[in-house]
Amino acid sequence: MDVVTFGSDISFLDEPGIVPRQEELAKLYREHISGTSDKLESIYLPPQNGESPKILLALFHGYSGSVLSFWNNAIDFAEKLPEAGIIIMNGAEAFEDNPEFPAEGRPDSRQWFSFLPSFSLPEAHERLASVVPKVHEYLDSKLQQFGLGPEKLALCGFSQGCMMATFTALTRRYGACVGVSGGVALDIRGPRIAKDIPHFDPVGFMARWASDTLPTVVATDSKYTPVMLMHGGQDPIVNPAVLPKSVKALACLGVAVESRVFADEGHHFNIDMKTAAADFIRRTFKI
């Protein structure tokens, strides 16, 4: 297996359909990616059809995850979207010492932002806003590397990575965004919202929010990235009630949004969810 590094990134230059085993990946991770770095790093899996990527798919893991924990998801997406180059992102920060999640502190654990010393919607919004410029800059470098524009990039995040992916999608128009089991973290009434979210109309938003009718937004008419949200109906970590609230918030912003509940699923990103995500990406990109 040939490996070439781009800075701290790893790119796999395998024959189409051949991907490293988990133990090989862990070895490469230890050699090339630092679990304590404060910069963004990733592993890139090229299109499995052997061609140049038609689109890029950036994957955002959850709290305490890493490129290692999200690797199997990347393989599943590679099979479902063989024309896509897949960027498995590593969280922006080293994982904090959280006493509520002692078992999560693996050597490779990362996070997108801190849940400590407290966690609230305004705090989540502020922390996401502080990370998102770095994410845009990093994704720009990947798009430039392959000669693609932002409309050719899809984002997909799970749990805390869902909050990161959706916030990123609201701050720049990309091709598509899928959020799983995390919802949208926006402090609508906070002082930062107009600065952080382009095109935000507070009067229009509140009028739509007060209505009993959910706005219908057509993706081609929207200034925002089209979004699909999914959630497990039995999720014990992130309350499934965040899904309809997040859908309404996005629609009131002017986002073309779809949603789906997997009634018997917990806090997981299962294969049916990945199939639904890939189908949404295909429809959105018309591939």
C-alpha cells in the first residue's frame, strides 16, 4: 500500500476497491497524526471508481471520536458513493478530561469543541463559531487540491460532528449537508447570530417561527446549503425532540431541509442512515 502525506494528512493511493485494514490505519495514524495537535488533520480516501473525484465528502465524527472511530463509516460511504473523494476529518481539539465520559478518553480521542465547564446553546454557538473559520480554510485547501468549487462538497456529521457540520453549512453555501443525531446549535436570540450566520433576517425568522405552518424552501432558491437531518427515535444521549426543533429553525432561516426518524435506533449511525444520507447526496448533486 502506497501512502503519501500532505502535511499532517494521509492519502491512500490504493487500487480502486482496496482500503487499509483497521490495524494498518491505526499504525499510520500514530505515525502521521498527532492526537494532541490543535490543527485540523484528516485522512483522505480516494474515489473507489479509480477516477478523479466528482465531489468531496467531509465526515465529522462525534465527541471523543477520531478518524479511526469514523473509518468504517468512510468505507461504507466509499461503497455507496464510489465517485466521491472522502475526507475523514479529525476533531479540532484534543479530547478534554471529562469525568462524565471517563471511558471515552482513548489515545486517539478528539472533539470539535468543549462541553466543559458547562454546556448551553449560547456556549455551543460561540464555540462552534470560533472553530468554523478554521474548518472553512481547511476545506478550501482540499477543494483547491482537486480543482473543485464549494458546490462540489458535501458535509456529514454525527452527534457533536452534526452540530459542527450544520453550523459550517449555514456559514457558507456548500453542495449538501447531512446531520445525524446532533441537531443544530444556533443561539437565535444571541448577540452573535447576525454576524455568524450570513443573510440572517431576525424579523422574518421570528415571524416564521411564530407560525403554525413550516416554511417550504426550494434548494435552488435558497442562499444556504441544503440539509438532511436524521435521528434515532430511541437515542438516550441526544433527545430525539431536538430533531423537529432543528428542522423548524432551519426552515425558518430559509434552508431547504429534509428529515427522517429511525424509530428503533439509538445513538448510532447505522447502515440505513448511511444509505439515506448517500441517497440525499446523490439527489442533491444529481449524480
